[in-house]
Amino acid sequence: MNDAVPAGPGRRPTDGWFFEDYALGRRYGHPTPRTITAGDCALYLALTGSRATVHCAEPVAKALGHPACPVDDLLVFHIAFGKTVHDISYNAVANLGYANLRFLEPVYVGDTLRSQSEVIGLKQNSNGQAGVVYVGSRALNQHGREVLSWGRWVMVAKRDPAAPAPATVIPAQAREVPASALVVPAFLKPGALDPMATGGTRLWDDYATGEVIDHPGGMTLEEAEHMLATRLYQNTARVHFDALQAKANAFGKRLVYGGHVISICRALSHDGLENAFAIAAINGGTHANPTFAGDTLYCRHVVLDRWAIPGREDVGALRLRMLGAKNLALKDLPALAAGERHDAVVLDLDYTVLIPRRKAT
């Protein structure tokens, strides 16, 4: 494999890329661009129960300055992410984490997304059965403008455990997307967000650093629903689709796509974060434990920081730690230090949302 040459059409093996096939600097232009439809958005609501008002009500979206309801930020991410699976994680053992994810431009029904990736790091596991592939990816719309960029790392199986391991390169990952790098559209009018529509009155000014929010709802994941969600995202990773092959993995069954877990937790968090109208960035995160059909998810948020947005007095950013816990009431989940793990915690995500500021008096 020539590191300087993109992996063009027709080069992918029929059974997909395995860990020993990757090389530092290899670039992928992923196939199957996707035009997003109103049906996609409706199905996403049906599968997640999301109540994010700006994605549900066009008058609310237009009052904020949008021409129509923007596509849910996480649906945009899942579709863009799904494009990369064909080349990056078709033979994944598990998707491990994210870093430096930035939402750069709103996406609307009718927009067409395509994705590109580059291998930025490689590390074989000590058992020689698999390795971690680090990639930087981005999604472009039909105008060639970048709407999303992110880094992630995924554990990929080896085709031949005896195959030589590539040199280990672990890329430096930014610890956060700073407030100065957050994109807030100039047309946005956050003060127009109506609390009667969102169901909550808390704004940026009302949250305190260190505050813990245990959201009251829970959701049990059904086999049919998580499989339909993964198909909606066109995520073809075998670990989510192939129940027969999954019998041979360490768990003996299919895993729920970790990004769908993020969506469920985000939907559960509406009660308590009603006016957080957009996700601006994902600073980093891990899928700390696997999730399966039949698990019941609950969500806790910890307010890590409040950031003012340079040049804007009408909107601020909340940096949040999202903890998704399975099969455990949140009252029984202890406070967890940064990086601390717990058997019930399946998701530990550091991300940033936009929320209106209270008007100065």
C-alpha cells in the first residue's frame, strides 16, 4: 500500500479492510453520498423520542433565523459517521471514542452529505488479534462546504493475527474545542427561543459549574429499534448487524451502535436542558462499556463550565459531561471523578451546547 495514494474506488477488499491493511496517511473518499429527507428526520424522532424543539417545530426554527427546521445535529453526525464505516470500521470490534468534533454549518432537508477520512494513528493490541485505528474525518455538503469534522478511534480486527504490526503512532488529540472555535451562525437569534415551546425557562445564566442534573426519564433499548436506527444511519459494521457472527465475540451478541446511545441520552436530557438548542462541539468521549438490546438507559449531566461566546451577548455555551448509565437508577450512581469508570456507565461524553443568555437589564 502506498501511503501517498488515496484508497480509491474498487480497491477495498470484498470482506472489508482489516487492521493490517491500514497505513498512516491513507485517505478515503467514502462512497454513497446521502441526501437527507424529511422522512429521515421523522424516523429519527420516532427512534429516539427527541423533543429538541428547534428540530420539531418550524415556526420556532424560523423565529431563531433558520429558513426551516435544521436537521438534528446528532442525526447529521450519525449519517456522516455511517458513510465512514464502509472503509474504517466494517470489521470493528468496538468504536472507542471521539475528539475535536465541530459542527460547522447547519444542515437542512434536501442537503446531500459525503464524508472523507484520513488515518492519523495506529496501535496494535498486545494480544495481536486487533488494533486501534485513529482517523480524522469530515463531512461536506453538496456545495463542497465542510459541515462537520471529527476525530475518532476504533478497534478493528486483524485478518491474520500473524501479520506484522504497523509502527505505533498515537496522535495528539485536542482536549477541548475552545469557545473561540465554536461556530455560531451570524443569522441566529437565540433570544427568540420561546420557553412556552421548549417547556423550560432555564438559560445560560441559570446553570452553575459543578451542577449535577439527574434527568428523570429512562429508555429501554429494543432489538428492532436499535437495528432500525443503525440502518437509518447506513452503519454497516458487522458488530451491529450480524447476529450469527456476533455469537463468536466476547459478548456472544450484537452491540448497540454507541452513537445511538448518545442520541438516546440526549433525548432523555431534554428535561433539565430544555433550552440547549444546538450541539456546537464534542470535546472528547468514550464508550466505556458495551450496550445491548434490553438494557435500560438513564442520563446524568455535570456542568463542567460556562463559556461566553466571543462577540455574542445573546448566546452562551455550556460544557457538559454526559454520563449514560445502564440498568442502574441514577440515585445509586456515585459521583465520578474525571476519567473514573463505573460498570454501569456505558457513555462518558464531554460536549458543548449553545443556549440563550438572559437579557441584560
